[in-house]
Amino acid sequence: MQRCRWVDEKSEIYKKYHDEEWGVPKHDDRDLFELLILEGFQAGLSWITVLKKREAFRIAFDNFDVKKVAGYDEDKISELLNNAEIIRSRGKITAAVNNAKIFMEIQKEFGSFSNYIWAFTDNKIIKNTTDEFPVKTELSDRISKDLKKRGMKYTGSVIIYSYLQAIGVVNDHERNCFKY
């Protein structure tokens, strides 16, 4: 079975993520919030690092319940900073809390975050038909700019492009990959 070149065939967690999740269209706001936060934590690190800590993140961040995360206070932030099981970055943790609040504002404005994010492509999947795989595009630039204007952090164009791949808005499976 042929997979995308970026998959480490020796890593079961990477293969499972690629085979079952990456590029699969997601519309559930909890899933969309989780991946948005995890993509922010990935900045400057490898995705495998995040995947290995994903279950610990789910526990530490109340299963990515956006309302709970939006309500985190300084005591909870200190608790997270002392949690050796997750990526401990004050900037990324406070960004997650901030972004949760803005995520809820977007839900209120659009009915759901899913409605918001998928509207950028008129609810269509962008399928890559070339062997070129950019790290950002005009689409990710537009979404990043809008999220930043709303006050989100760790939502640069490269992070947002990875997010769009993860949530299936962009299908960047290689043409020889069985998921293409």
C-alpha cells in the first residue's frame, strides 16, 4: 500500500493519522477546534511530536471543550505549564485560551465554525492534482488574515495551510497514495 512520502512507515501513529484522519473532511466543531489548537502547538516543532502528545493534550485541555478552554484562568494556565506531558509554551497556551474565545465568537456569528471555515471554498474540497505541495496558498493567506483580524494567534498562513490539509478542506494526498 503506497502512502504519501511524508509518512514514516515505521511509525504506527503516523500511519494511522495519515490513513484515517489527514485529509478527511471534518465538520464537527470540537474536531475543528482540537486541530486548530494542535496546529498552533506544532509551530516550530514536528507534527509527530504533537501526535505523540495528543492524548495528553486531550486530557489537559478538557477534550478540547471550547467553552472550558475559553474560561481557563491563570491557575489553569500554570497547571498546563507544569504538565510535562504536553508542549509547555506560555505563548501557545495563552493563544489557545484566546483562540477559544474567538472561535466561540465565530460560532455565534456563522452558526458554527464549520460554516465559517468551509465557506472560504463554497463547501468544496480543494484537490491537489499536481506533484507540487505548497506550504501556503492564497486561500490560507486569506483565512489567516481574517483570523488574525479577529484576534487569533498562531494562525499564520503556513499553520492555516496545514490546518486545511488536516481538516480535509485541502486534499494534498500524493497521486500515487492510496488515499488520493
